[in-house]
Amino acid sequence: MGKLKPYNTGPVTARSVPFWTVGNPLGDPFGPGVLGSLTSLQVCELICQAADDGLIERTGFHDDDLVPWDPKRPEDDLVPKSETYETLRQIKCMLEEHGVLVNTATCNLHSDPLFRRGGLANPDKKIRNLANLKVARTIRIGHLLGARYLTYWVARDGFEVAESVPWKRGVYRMIADALNGACEYIRGNKFTNYIGGTIEPKPNEPRGHMFLPTAGHAVGFIQTMLNIPEFWGVNPELRQHEAMTLLDPVTCLAFLVDMGKLFFLHFGNQISGQFDNDFPPLVGPEGLKETAQMFWLLGQLGWKGVVEYDCHMLRCEGEPRDPIGCRKQFIENCSLGLQIALVLASRIDAREFQPNQESRTSLVSIMQMCDLAETGVLAEARKQILTGE
Ligand code: GLO
Ligand code: MG
């Protein structure tokens, strides 16, 4: 095992960059990827290099990011000498050598056309069974690599046409059965690397509506429908998933921390009210203040945990002639964005706020974040009023 590198800055214990963000070829609905695809070993190399450069400490993956999936061979990971088996062991060796821990293992139930009507809540029992087998395989892969969490992102479990959903058969029951099964599988096999499972809510995209759109839905679902609620928590994606529907990240975080359900954070930036932009942290026209407030709040509440960059570089900055260089730059930008947010958050000093002075509090907090001495700015503002300059 390589040297484990501590991060521990403010509320953030470690930074994670997942395979899917580094490997992203930057396609969108209007055009294909601008970067060539990398193999999982190439992506792994980039992640290890980033760890060596002190930019991240952890990673995360979908099963499909590491090895291809063949529904006819649901247990290929257990077959010694199979390509899957070999690739996974190479990845394990590389991560260990560079001291990169795995934050989360997540099953891709969104890419394969088989899952176009959903994964865990697919109306077709045969496809649901396939999804469950795929989740079990992902759990085993995560066990091999020492993943701390198993994540379920709602993905294609949702709908466009309400009348076509088999509500009477209980879509939430389907998801609950699958997640209860996943938890039993982990516990039954004594896969103690997992300290918990998470649900990642999202309001829409890729489906018109998703079954677990917000953190509140996820917590209610965990508490009422999952057999071992204490095993499960939430990994919200902020600011993206909340801002898509104009929800506030601070409320989301405060709610989850108070419920004891904030297990880790997906992190990036977003233009409010738009499709899932997945901009890197702080990149783009908005979100500076809210992002700093998020980390300030987590500090106030004493939360500590992992921040995972779930975003990608802008498609316009993907450089086909330098697919490795621009990906390195992407990881560095994510860690730079986080660092800026943490510095800004650490400057917010509530002792200088006056009670019942919300506007003044807001402005003082900006002056603190920007390191502007209050008296100087205020004098300047007064002078301009007096002289009319
Ligand atoms: C998409 C989600 C997605 C998940 C990932 C892990 O909007 O953020 O990237 O985080 O599949 O489950
Ligand atoms: Mg995410």
C-alpha cells in the first residue's frame, strides 16, 4: 500500500475524483464526444498521478467504467483469468500502490439500452432481475477494491408518461426490495469494507421525472421502506441537482446533517434552472456565494466527510490533440475550485454579524470572503454618497 495522503481541510476529510468524470469523452445530446475514449487502466493512471500530485486522495467508479458488462456472464468477475478478473486486479494494484482509496462503488443502470425503462424499478421483472445481478457484481467489485459506500443514483428509474407507470405494483417497493437485497448481500458476505449505502436524488434527467427527486424524498424513503435505515444515507449533488429545480444547497445540507444522513457530497457547479450542467466547482457565472456558504455551514454543524467531484470539463475545452493534458487540467481545476471555496468559507466570521441585520450580515460576509476591510469600503461608499462622485 502506498503512502496514504491526508487532506483534512475544513469539513473535507478527503477529495475524490471518480473514473467516469476523468474518462468522460464530453459528448452531449447535440454532438458526440470530442475526446477519444480511454481504457480504464489509462483513466486509473491519471487518477493515480493526480494522487501523487497531491490533488486527490480517493476515487469512485461505476462497474462499467472499469470493465464491460455482459448480461450473459453476470459472474465473470469471479472467474480467474477472465479479462474482467485480470483488469480489476491490475486496477486494484495501481490504486494501492499510489494510496488511492475508493469512496464509492455504483452500478451503471443508465447506459445499456436494456435499462431504457429503468433499472431497479423497471416494469419488466426480467430486467429488474438483471439489474439486481449487476448490482451484486458491482458490490463484489467494490469489495475487491475496498469501496466505502455503495451508491444508488435514480438514473432511469422515473418516467415521462405517468399513465404508463405500474404504480399499483409499487415502484417504491421495487426499489426498496432491490436496496434491501443489496444490503443483505453486503452483510451476508461480510463485506465490511462498506460502511454504508447512499441514495443520490435527482429531479429529472435522464427521465422527465425521477422517482427520488430530492434529499427529502430520499430520507423519507430510507426511513420508511428500507430494512436497515441506519445503513443508508444520501449523497446529494450540489449545486447541480438542487439548483436544477431552484432548490437551495444550504437547506439541503442542513437537513441532511440534522437527520444524520449526509454520508458524502457530490460536488460541481450549475446555472440554476438549467439541465444538469455538471460544471467543475465554481466554474461558470453563478454559485460562488452559495458554494462558500455550503462549506461554511458544514463547518458550523461540525460535519466532516468526503467531497467527490461529479462534473466534467466544459465540452469547449476538451482538446482532442491533448486528451491526457486536458484531463489533468480538469482534475486540477476541480481541486482548485474546492480550495477556493474552502478558503472563502473559512473567512466567514459570524462573530462580526449583528443580530436582526440580515442585509448587513450578507454584505459583511461578502467583505470577509473577499478580504475587504469593512472600514475602507464603507468610507469609500460614504464619500461617494457625500461628494456625489
Ligand atoms: C448524474 C449523477 C451520476 C451519479 C453517478 C453515481 O447526474 O450525478 O453521475 O452521481 O452515476 O451514481
Ligand atoms: Mg452525481
